[in-house]
Amino acid sequence: MDSCFSNVSADAGAWHSELAMTHFPQTNTQKRAPRLHVGGSIGALVMLEDGRRANGKLQTVSVTGGLLRLAKSLGQGDFVEVAFQTDSGPVRGMAEMLNPMRGGEGTLQPFRFIALGDDDHRTLRMTVESAADRSFLGASHGQWAPRA
């Protein structure tokens, strides 16, 4: 397992039971959540309900979801756990996989967060906001860059 997932339990059963989800992101059809393009520089771990794991690369992320590059697509509507590391700390959340798209090597698959713990939501929100602030100030650098 990648070192950025050292905080994620290797025991699939324990990982499911450790999550205390208290934030349930809602999409707003009037205003789209700001998205950050991370260009595949961030590894992500996807845990399926049956305990199988898939490694992916995070392409885009927002407080409501994101886009992963996966070797093999997952089923639309599958409920999974997604974990990745940000500059502000680790993020783990429950997500619903959306309609996959072919994209170069592998598959691009969007996901929608359905539940996040308070700390995970705070970490994700801080990451999005700090990257947007850096972009606004003209100081965007590193892997967390706002999507144009």
C-alpha cells in the first residue's frame, strides 16, 4: 500500500467500521462547486463493498466529488470508499461511482461524495479553498492547482 495511505487500515472490515460519516455533501444545481485539477499526481485508493480494492489517480476534485483515472471502470452506481492524501491531510469518504468514460490509458470515472466525516470534509474544503486563494493571488504551485 502507498505510504500516503498509511492512515488507512489494511483490514477491509475494520476500515468500513471505522468511518463515522457526519457530513453529507449536497449538489447545488444553481452553483457548481469549485473544482481543482490535480492532473493525476495524487494516488487514490478505492475500496468496493465486497472488499476489493482499486488504485487510481485523482484527476479533479471538489467538495462534492471528483474524477479518477482507473485501470478498469467500476459499475455506475457502485458505492465505494475513496481515500487520498492532500496538502492539508488525508481524506476518506463514501462515494457513488458515476458513468465511466474512456480516456487514453485506462478509464476516467467521475464520483459523487455521499458521506464524509467532519474532519475529512474540513480537510477537503481547506484544500480547495487554499488552492483557489493561491490561484487568485497568482501564486499557484505544486500539485493542487485550480482547474481552468
